[in-house]
Amino acid sequence: MNAEAERELAVVLAEEKAKVVLGEERYRSLPYGEWVDELKSFAQTQRCPDCGGLYDLEYPEEEIWGWFVESQTDELDELEVVEFLCEGCVDEDDDRRELSHPKSFGVLIFRRSLTGTFPFDDDDEEGQVDEA
């Protein structure tokens, strides 16, 4: 298994664990803000597989991703995403984090289908949440 496949497997496993803890229906249907709060509670019980560090719960990356779904129609699907960075590499740029955290890139990722509750900031074209 290559490194990219291992990272995707780690993401799927983290999502499945969170679904067990939160309940699958709650994981899929909670309003976005509540979902992030519940994931923070879950993320504080997890450790970075590369360095054993905790995850930064103060400033998670909150995004909408276009995700290519391989299926009969090969469509692009949009997902709500929350990423928690390892506290050991939160100040590193992406390239440095990939080198220091080769298994996970220092990121704990959660994804779900759109719920219509993502708090878009009108001034931000990329869908990032305003961290004010």
C-alpha cells in the first residue's frame, strides 16, 4: 500500500470512529457548527500517528471540498470538511509538514455530504470560515 492510500485509509478509519462515538445519523445531520464542536470533543481523544502529539482544537480548517467520486457517472461531489492539525506541526508549511509527518501529514480529517448548514463568509470566495 502506498503512502497516499495509507493516508486515505487513516481518514476513513477516523471518520468511522467518529461515527461510532457521535452516532452515524448525528455525524451526517448535525448542523455544521455543532458537528465541528462534537468533532473537537472526539479529536481531543486522538493522537497524531507520526509524533503522538495532540491536535490543535482552537483553529480547525473548515472548508467545502470538491471531491471526485469514482462511480458509474464519475461525478464531482462537494463535501463539508474539518481538518485538525497536529500541535507539533501547526506552524509548519505544507511541504515541511509532509516531511516531518509522512504518515498523516499531521492532519486529522473529517468529511461528510453537504447539509446546507456550512457558515459561508460572503467576502471569501473559497468557502473558508471567518475565524473572527
